[in-house]
Amino acid sequence: MPFTIAIIGRPNVGKSTLFNRLVGQKLALVDDLPGVTRDRREGGARLGDLEFTIIDTAGLDEGAKGSLTARMQEQTETAIAQADALFFVVDARAGLTPNDRAFADFARRANKPVLLVANKSEGKHGDAGAMEAFALGLGDPIQISAEHGEGMGELYDALARLM
Ligand code: GDP
Ligand code: MG
């Protein structure tokens, strides 16, 4: 079994964008509207010389505002169960929401290594959000831009220590 990573986090933080970058193909649908990733997607990923399986998560009810839906919980729990490690993704520009904290609780309870990823950090816009993310207690945020391919070296270093 290859090393498996689940990408988890609330809708719209850039999970599918990161998934696509690591898989190197547009397997996961990215859209400006939350809720476009209809199913869990899995792909063979590469970061430098590291090869692993990656799972993109998104619930059917992602468009629902407010609380974490049952569908999202179920999908996240299934992905976590299959993973050796987690990428917990937050949006460094938007700041933390109650949903971020709910997903962070899942990540914490998983008892698996978690890399805290502060996405949308290009152009230093994410510094404040990354500071805020630190308060989640999931370690030092790794600032990346999945869209622009920034911070991949830092992500590599953190992942290489786990694999
Ligand atoms: P998901 O719901 O977590 O899978 O998020 P998506 O990957 O679908 O991305 C949601 C939105 O954020 C899309 O409009 C993306 O283009 C945008 N996005 C993703 N990564 C970045 C990034 O690194 N920087 C910025 N500025 N936007 C991003
Ligand atoms: Mg998605």
C-alpha cells in the first residue's frame, strides 16, 4: 500500500486545487462555488521525489451554509480512516470560521500526523490568517498557494519528515 494522504477542510479553502496540483491532472473539479466536488477523488500524487496516494474530500451538501452536514462528516471520517496522514487545509485570506474549527476537531481526533496547510498565502496575503491558524493547535502552518504553486518546498520538507 502506498502512503496515503487525505486532504480535509471546509469547502472552498482550495483542497481540490491542491489535489490537482499534486496529481498533476485536473481530476478534481475546482469552482468558485463551494460544493462542486461531488465525490471523493483519489489519485497518484508526486511532490519532488515523494510518491503517495492522495484523497480529495468534499460532501454532497457542501453548499449548505452553517453547520457541518452529516454527509461531510461521513466523507471526512471515511477518508481519515484510510489515510496515513492528513493535510488540514485552511484559507489564510479568509480567516478561521466555525467550520474550520469543526474540521480541526476531526483532524485532532484522528490520532494521525496532521500537516496544517494555510492555502491562498501568495503575495504575503496569508500571514495574518496563518497566525490565526496556529491557534488551532495543529502545529505550525505551512503557507502555500495551491493555485500558484508557492510553498511546495516547505510542504515537501514537512511531508518528507513523515513518510
Ligand atoms: P475546495 O472546495 O476546498 O476543494 O476548494 P477549490 O479547490 O474548489 O477552490 C476554491 C476556490 O479557491 C477556487 O476559486 C480556487 O480557484 C481558489 N483557490 C484555490 N487555491 C488558491 C490559492 O492558492 N490562492 C487563491 N487566491 N485562490 C485559490
Ligand atoms: Mg473541492
